[in-house]
Amino acid sequence: MAPKAKDVVAKSKRKRASEGEKPTKRRRSSSPEDENPGDKILLMEQGILESKKNYNNIPLLLQTMDGYKDGSEESVLAAVALCRVFMRLLAQGSFIYKKSMSEKDSVVLTWLKDQFNLYKTTLLAVLATEEELSSTALTLCMRLLKAEGEFLYDKEEYTFPKNFLQSIIVALLQTDSDEVRGVFMQEYAEGYDDIRYYTFISIKSAIEGLVDFVSEAEVFGHALSMLSALDGVPESAEELEDFYVPAPKKKNHNLRSVTQHKRQGQEAWLALTGIAKSKEQRKSILNIMSTVIAPWFTKPELLADFLTHSYDTGGSMSLLALSGVFYLIQERNLDYPSFYHKLYSLLDRSILHSKHRSRFFRLLDTFLGSTHLPAALVASFIKRLSRLSLNAPPSAVVFVVPWIYNQLRRHPTCTLMIHRENKDPSIKKHIQNNGVEDPFLPDETDPMETGAIDSSLWEIEQLQSHYHPNVATIAKIISDQFTKQSYNMEDFLDHSYATLLEAEMTKNVRKAPVVEFHIPKRIFLPHDEPTANPDSLLVKLWGFQ
Amino acid sequence: MAGSQLKRLKATLKEQGIVGPQQSKKQKRKAAQDDRARSEKRLQRGVVLEGIREQFNPFDLKHAKNPKFEVTTNRPVTAAYKIKGRPGAAKAASEERRRQTLLVDMQRRHKVGGILDRRFGENDPTMAPEEKMLERFAREKLKTHKKTSMFDLEDDDDDAFPGEGLTHGGKALTFDDMEVVDDYEEDDLDDGASDVSEREMQRLKRVRAMAAEGDMDQDDQPERKKSKKEVMEEVIAKSKMHRYERQAAKEVDEDLRAELDKELQGIQHLLTQSSSRKTEEKPQPSAIAGVERSVFDKDFDLQVKKLAQDKRAKPSDRTKTEEEKAEDESNRLKELEEKRQKRMRGESVSDSDEEDEDEEVGSEGSQAGDDSEEDFGLGRGINAKPTAAELGFDDEDDFIIDDDLVASGSDIDSDEELDLGSDMAAEEDESEEEEEEDEFTKGLLNEEETRNPVFSLDSTTKSADVEKGDENGLPYTFPCPQSVEEFQSVTASYPRTSLPTIVQRIRALYHPKLDSKNKERLGKFSAVLVAFISSPWDPETSPPFSVLENLTRHIHSLAKSFPLEIAQGFRTQIEEISNERPLAIQPGDLILLTAVGTIFPTSDHFHQVVTPAMLVIARYLGQQVPQDLADHAIGSYLSILTLQYQKLAKRYVPEVLNFALNTLCALAPTSPSASIGSFPRHDSPVSHRAKGASQVSVRKLGFSDCLHTDSSPPEVKIAILNTVSQISDAAADTWSSKGAFIETFGQVLEVIKHLNAKACRSHLPSELRDRTEKLQVKLERMIKISGLSRRPLELHHHKPLAIKTYVPKFEETFDPDKHYDPDRERAELAKLKKEHKRERKGAMRELRKDANFMARENLRIKKAKDEAYEKKYKRLVAEIQSEEGREANAYEREKAARKRSRNR
């Protein structure tokens, strides 16, 4: 879209240039009947620029432009022409009020400003509603924005047309076209520091103003997509050098300060988190929390409410919020009571099947990395995880076991869970006769009270006979001598059925595989003599006609 | 020693007796006469002089540095402190070498072409003309010896000495007098078989020895001089004679052999009589004596070949009793079972073992008496079973029987257990693998050969008339399909039930014994069969299961000869499943996975085909959230298959229980509470709860239930519930000995309890209710027993690890030259590094010396050039000067003369 619009502009410029050579001749020679609308518009434009008398052509052009609703082509041409007109007028200084002006002139000036505003509103309407023309409209808007910032007021003072940008942003938030948003973010907001700065401000106020908007979810989505595109946090003041509107002269202007930039980003994001109501919205924010959002925050504490609330929600939301909460605890001294309690409750039946599990386990490894944690607590985590691994996919077992190994190395007290000898003869006898009850309380929520430290890891022992050879081998490290200091968890995370299968399939078969030497008489059908050859399970349980 | 160097030298010389007091004339004469003593003395003198020279030039030798104080070192003082090198000699040698190689290269640089000097001895003044001749002779010989044959007397002359016959004492050599036997006899003996070059060398040695002798003679008796040439001729003549003799001896041998040949018939007769076997061909008593030689030779060759091909006479084995046979059989099975156990534990079977095993698998699979697979689980039941012959079957024989049955028009499903099978099996019990293969082919062919001659011909040369077919209209010959499409098009026109017959015939037609290319063809064909059985299943068009079963068994039988091709075929199919439809397994894939389970040993710790197959199954069971009843049915099938896979190894498969519990929960008439079990719960988007199905009859699931349809009839739900509870039952049996049985099956018990709760009971048929109640009781009992037998884990009965010691290890007899690195690899690496460094230094030194040498040479050349130039310049200047001087003189003279004349 954008290049097309530019094309149009360029073409018309060329035309104008060629026309400029013999404008009068042409006007005379051409009769009004065979003039096409494009030429007419160009003539009008020419007239406006030539003399103030022709200013009345502006409303005419505006009218033509209003025809965009019917999809007429002239409207585009009219819009482009008007844009040129206003830019020229702005550059000429026709919009600047001077004391020397006569009353008549000032009336004209007011009228002109009204027309200008009318033109802008129309453009914005196009931007907000018409998907086809929106990128052209966006280009025009941005050109006007530049001209306005440069020439609308006295040159001495830096002024940024905030209101105009605000309206552009609102229009962008409303439009359904992701494309034009993308164009705006890519070409303007990311490229120019001032645009980004004011975009943040505008989004914030737009979100605040839009609270009672019709389709809040939609606006949220649009705002999120726009904000998440802005991930280039400025590091120092030197980086702030790309300005769309000529830069302010003052050295201590807000635009030149990194902290101000960050602040605006922070405000915008805070405003967005404020309107994130549904689970999905929160998840999408949490997903980019650490990578995109956090860098903008000079005061991450401001996120504490959002994060703790999300963390308390439970489920995958908690998993996502966990890293944020952990950051706050670690860096900002956030006091989160019963953090481990909560963490323990996160280990539910679906954790090992969740797609965020590797992310979670990286964090869990950090949380439980300290050797100063109470052994009972660590034992609870170990026991809980080994319980869960009984129903886990191989890719999860693959990292649970090395993790347990590492924990056992860190907390040698916990090795009682894999090796417990009873010296007392009476207890020994009791065990001989009655076996042992598992003292572990799976439903206890307090990790200090589960009694896991008195239990044994029978589950891991069972996994030593896992069907997948590699998993079984990994599970056997628990019963081998602990000679290795620790396992690097990164080697074991990020596996899945697909990767395991791929690993198997990429191996070439060079040696002939062993073939079962006995060819069974029957595979699908029952044997003729069931007493001599018992049927296989398959035949017993499945009906083959 | 005191005094100057000169004085010392004199003293030493005197001491050694090299210079002494002047001898009288008498003494001198005496010494001169005593020739032997003189030469000895001269020798000794040389040695002594050498010693003195060395002694007086200390820089000729390089000595190792002595230790400063003996006590400070424990290095052995031997050898190492002796002479380390001779720098002078070494330098001279290297210089000489360079002059021979580098200098030549230098001089030849930038030069193209040239003449290669192959002359020898031209520049060697030490070479006597005789030696030169000898050398020339040797070279000539070397050049030609390859061309001439050993016994070629005639053209030898032309080749070795063209245009010149061998002479002896001026006369040409003739070999008429054969009785001359000279002293070469002992050489003759061992020369007979040796090759030419060796002989050549020996002869040369002899020649040299003789030449040396000649020298001696020369010294001793100078008057009887024999020219070198004569000696040479003699030598050559002798060698020729020697050769001729050998030829004669060979001819004698030939005669002897011919004589023996004549008597062969008699010997043969004796041989045939002694062996118990009867040879078919009749002896030809009168043929030999009278027949033409060529005919006789041909006959003889034929006979020899036949003899070689005949089975060697062996003492026949005693017929074994039934008990012995059974024992053998049980031993064999035990061995196989041991190997299987080893693989199951994941222990590496050594390569030779593996091969052995493969071979055994190949050979013994076709032997008689395979007990059913279940016996291995029990392990000890083999001896109690009936004997091999009663039970046993040759698997491959099965197909022969099949073929027979089908060919005679009977039903494929009819009873296969004919006595014929066991008879044949018993016969083949003892045979070797190769013979077994032979038998198999023969069996196949004999069956059909009687009816159709095409099998004896090459399979590619088929005529149309043999394709008329048997009584079912099935032709005897088929092309060997190399792709699935081809196979389908080949078999399209025949009924599905005849597929096994077609496969059987293709296997017979393209048996690897018949054509060398058949092996490849059949390998491809087996992969095609694998693809065929896994092709999409359709209740209407797909072959019935009896046929699929038969095809699977054909693949199994082919897998013994083509394990790689078939494994590759299976793996491609599995890869296709995992890439294209990991969560949408089709019924055709189920057949494939079943075939994997029967063809390959599923109990192995790792197996190239089974492990991926198992992963595919587990992935489906673990990740597929069932959308409709078909998904449940497929999952149930896969669960059964998994349990069957793990029948022997009893490995734990979490996905099976997850699936079973989820299915039970999803299909239970009422929804269970949220906190039931700790398995991940799937929430099925559509509810398939079996409600109000108390009147539905329970049936087995079938393949048609695996096809996705919109309807969800209650009997399918009940069938799934029934099957899954049976699966849980079987799973409990399989994993009853696992450590965490209580935790694992506690969840199952909870779910089953939920099914037995009042809310659910009323909806389910009574048969299912009975089953679940029984299962509940069983699980409760098993969990109780498991609880009783549970002990705290004691996994770490390892020897406690020693604390690391930091006390250095002392060597009793430490040798600083030796390296005591305990890490072998590191030590070797260090050694290699050292060697590399040394080599590098050596190479660099050599290069440096080369460069020096070249610079020196260049300088020398330049100097020589400059000198020549200078000389020439001086000569020219002198010439000019002298000329000018003469002219000047002449001028002076002239001038003086004129002056004189003027004055006159």
C-alpha cells in the first residue's frame, strides 16, 4: 500500500513539474469537456497555490475527497492534492498569525485553519475505516504531521503536534488493518524516537480514554501488537538522534532524556496491563513480560500487583508469572509470603505435560538451587515430582531424574529417600512382616509437612524399567554411585516425542537388526488349539472378523 | 701426558709398534715373504692408525656431558655418556648427500629434457673391466628375465645375447651329451618350485662366488689365466644344462602321472565300494586304455569334479532318541532365551556373538520344534512339554504346505498341522543352514516342477504359454514387483485370498539361488510387502485378516534373509507416520505396528525398529486427546499392542495408563471428581458418556470401530469401556512386580471404583459391571500384596568412595627418563607431541642446511664466474696493452728512424 501511495505522489509531482512549464497554454487549449477529473483537481490545486482568491477551491476538493465512501478514485487524488496544498501553505507560513494582519486576513486564517482541521478529520476517518486507502491516508497524515510540527507555529519553540498524533493513534487502534499498524510501527514509531515517545503517551491516554469503548478486547489486541513492536529500549542519550519532526533545540528537553522515554513506555504498558481482563490477554502480556515489557520499566515494582495477582491465579498463568515474580523477589526485594508453598502447589498433574514445562523447570532449578533450603522441603519437591513422573511423557522424565540427582547431591540428607537401612531389629521385623506404609502425604499443601523425607523414591525405581531405552538408562543414574558433581540441566530440557523420534530415525541401520526367530502361527486370528498355544492378548481383546 | 702434540704422536706411534727401530735387510725379506702375516699386519696397522687419529683429534667425536658429580645423579653411567655422534663425519656425509641430490636438482633447474645417463662404472675407476661386464650381464638378465619362460631353451639365446651363441672354450655349446651331471644337483632339488627371480638371484650369487674364486685363482696361479668371458660362458652353460635337466625330470613325472591315471579306475572302484553311498554314474572299464587322450582328459576332469562335489563320506550320526532330541531342542531354546535376556538387559552382545546369533536365528528359525512364545516367560516349562517332533513345525515348511494346499484347490484356512510338516521337520532337524536353504528351494521347486517346467529355467526367460495358470486361474509366474503400485496392479485381477499364494510363488520364482539379481529383487519386494500391509485399511477392499496374517508371516520369513531391507521398510513407514500423522494414526498403521511386534523381538533394550515404533505408539497415546470414539478405539488397540510388546520385558509405559484412565473417565456415565488420580486429564470437547446403556450387549472392538464416523452408538462405548478395563487388568498383571505399583494402580483403582459407584452402575450392562467389580477386587488385593512386600529403597550399597589423597605417589625405582603418567591417553599424546617436535626441529634443521648449502653453491658459482670474467678481462687488457705497446714501439722506432734519416 505504502509504496503505491508514494508512487501516486511521485507521479503527480512529475506531472506538476511538466505542467509548470506551460501551464497557461494548456489551460487555454484544453476545453472543460474533455478534462479528466485528475487534471481538474490538479488545476484546482494550482489555482489555490497561485492566489488566495482560489482558496474557495479547498472546500470543493474536500467535497471530492469525501467521496471516498463511494470508492471514487478522485477522492484519493483530491486528498493528495490537498495534502500538497496544505503543506505548501504551511511552509509559506500562511497559517501563522501575525500582528500586522488585517481583520480580513485573520478571518481568512481562521477559515483556513478550520478547513485544515476538517481535512485532518476526514483523513483520520479514512484511516480508521477504509482498509484499502488506510496506508495512503497514513502516509499523508504523517507528512502533514511533519509539516505541522515544522511550520504551524513560530519556529523558535519546539512543538510537536501531539493532538494530531493522538488522533492518528486512536484511528490506528480502531482500524482492523494489521498492515497499516505494522507500517506505522515499522516505518515511523520504531525509526523515529520522537514518534515513539509521543506514541507511548498517545496510547496511554487513548487506552485511558477508551475504557468505555465498544470492543475493548479488540483495542487491547491492537494496542498490544503496537506496543510489543516497540522493543528497542534506548540505552543512552546518544542513541536518541532520529527525529521525525526537527529536534528541539534545548538540550534538556524531555525528548532527549532516556529516563523520560522509558517512563512513557512504562506508563503505556501499565495502562495496558490495567485493561487486561481476560486470561488470554494476561497470558499474552506475561508471555512477553521479561523480553519486551520489563526493559521499559524503571520501576518494576509497579508490575508487582499484576504479577502477584497472575501468580495467584494458578495454572499456566502462574507458570508465566513465575519468572516475573522471581525477578521482583530477587532484584526488588519483593516480599512474597509462602513463595515455596505456592511453588509446591504449582506441581500439579499437568505440569509435566505443559508446553511451558522447560521454562518452568529452568526457574524451579534456580529456586531450589540453594543449599540452605530445609531438607524436608526439598524432599517434598523431589517426591512430588517423582510421583508425577509416573504419568509423565519420556521427555519430562528425562529432566526430572537428573534434577533429582542434582538435588540429592546438594542435600545429602535427602539421600535417605533412595537408601534407607534400618538397624533396629524390631523395626526390621515389622517391615519384614507388614511391609512399609508410604509416609508421604500427597494431598498436603505445605511442603514442610508432607513427610516426604521419610519416604522412598519407588517411582524412580519403577522408571528404571521405562520402555524408552535412554530414559531407562537415565533413571539408572539414581542407583549408580554418585560420582558426578552435577548434571547440566540444559542438556535434558527441551525434548519431546518428536525430537526423540527424530534422534532414533536419523541413526542409520547398518547392522542387520535381530529378527524374532519364531514365526508365530497366528497373529490376528485365534489359535486352533487354545490349550497348546494360548492366544495373544491382542487376539483375546480385539475382534478381527 | 706431557709434551707437545708432535712428541705425543711420536710416542704413541712407537708404543703401538707402527714405527720402530730400523729393520735389517734380512728381517725385511722375511717379512715380505710371509705374505699372510703381512696382510694381517697391514690390516691391524690400519685399525691402530685409525684409533690414533681419533685419539688425537678430539673434535671428531661428540661426547655426552659427564655428570659433574657422580653422586648427584642416578642415571646409569653406561652408554649414555659414550660417544654421541661424529659431527665431522656427519657433516661430510650430509654435504655429500646434498651434492648428490640437491646440487643435481639445482643444476637441472629451469632445464628441460636432457639425456639420462644409464651407464655404469664409467666414472668409477675402482671397477675392473670384468666387474663391469658382470654387472652388465646381470642388468641384461634382469631386463629380460620376465619375458622368457623357465623352460624355454631356444629363444633364451636370442634374447640374452642376440646374434651370439653360447660358447665354451671357443666351441658352441651343445646339449647332446645328456649324461653329464654336474655339481648343481643339490640346487636342483629346492629350485624346482621356487619362482624365477629367486632362481635368478641364486644364480647371480653363484656367478659371483665363481668370479671370486677366479680372483683367488688368479692370485695363486697367475700362469693359468682364464678370461672373465670364459668364466661367464661356463656359468651360463651350466645354468642352461641345469634347466634342461629339470625339464627332463618333469617329463618323467608326467609319465608317471599318466601311468597313475590309467590305474585310476581301479582306485575309484575301490573308493566307491568303501563308501556307503551309491554314486550314480557307471564306471567305464574299457574306456581308458584305448581312448584318445583328449577324451580321456575330459572324462578325468569330469570325474574329479564329481568327486569334489560329492558329499564327503562321514560316519553317519546315530539316530537320536526322542528324549535326546527334546533335550537338544530345549538347550537350543535356552541358549536363545539367554541371548534374548541379555539383549533385554541392554548388555552388549559381542560382535562375533551377534553374528553367531544372527546365523543361528537364520538357521534355526527354520528348524523344527518351536514352542510357542509364552514359554519363554515361564522359562522352565520346556522340558515338560511334549517332544519336538510332536509339536514342532518348520516355519518355512508351513509355506510349502500352504502352497500345496492352495495349489490343490483347498481353502487357505484349512488345517495346516499336517503330519507331513512334522515329518519333514524331523528330517531336517540336523541339517545345516545352507542345506536348509537348499532344501527349502528344492521343496518349493519340487512341488511345482512336476507341473510346470518354468521354474527350472531362468526366471527372466519366460514364455507366454506357461502363464496359463492353475485350476483357480492363477498363473504360476509373476513379475517381481518393485513398488507398491506394481504389486497392487499385479494382484488386482486376482481374489484377495490368493495373495499369499502369489507371494509364495514370487518368492519361489525369484529365489536368490536361481539368479544373482534375485537377491536384490526380493529385498525390494520385501520392502514392498511391508508397505503393502500398512496401506490404508478399508473394510471393503482390504484383504481379510487371514491374508494379512499370512502376508505378515511371509514378511517374517523373508526378514530372516533380508533383515536390513525389511527393517528399513518398517522404519520408512514409521517415519512417515511420525512425520505426517503423528496424532492421526490409521488402521493400516495399526497392522504395521502389529507386524513390528511379531517380527522383531520387542523385549530388547534397544532395537532399531521396535524402539521407534514404541515411541510412535506412546506419542499417540500420550498426546492425542480423543475427539471421537474412533480415537478411543485406536488408542485401545495401541494399548493392547503395547502390553503385548512389553509381555516379556515388562517395561513400564506410563502412556498406556494415562490413556486408559482418561478413556475410562471420559466414557464413564458420570463425570468423576476433579481430584481423581494424578494423571493428566484431557477434556474431550464432545461428551461421549455411556449413559443408559444397561441393555447393550458387550462385544469386542473391531477395526471398523477405528474408522472416524459421526455416530457414536452405545455398544461401541460399552465395548471400549470393556476393552479398556481389560487392558487395565492386563496392565496390572504385567507390572505387578513394579516398585511403585501402589502409586501407579491406586489411580486405576480409584477410577474403577468410580465406575462401580451407584451413579455409574445403573447405566452399564451387567457383564461390564461384573468385570469392573472383579477388577476392583483384584486390584485391591494386588495393592495389598504389593504393600506387604514393599521395602524401603536401598539402592546405594556401593563401596564407599575413597577420599581423595593429596600425598604424592612415590616410585620405588624412579627413572627420570621414563614418564609416569597414569593417564594412558595423555602419556601417548605427550609422546606423540614430543616426536612431532623432534621431527619438526629436524626438518627445520635440514631445510636450514639446505638453504646454506644452496647459498654456498650459488656463491661458489658466482665466484667462479667472477674469476673467469676477471681473468678474461685481464687477458684482454694485457693483449691490448701488448699490441698497443708494440705499435708504440714501432712508432718510436719509426720516429727514431725518421729522425735519424733527417739528421743524415
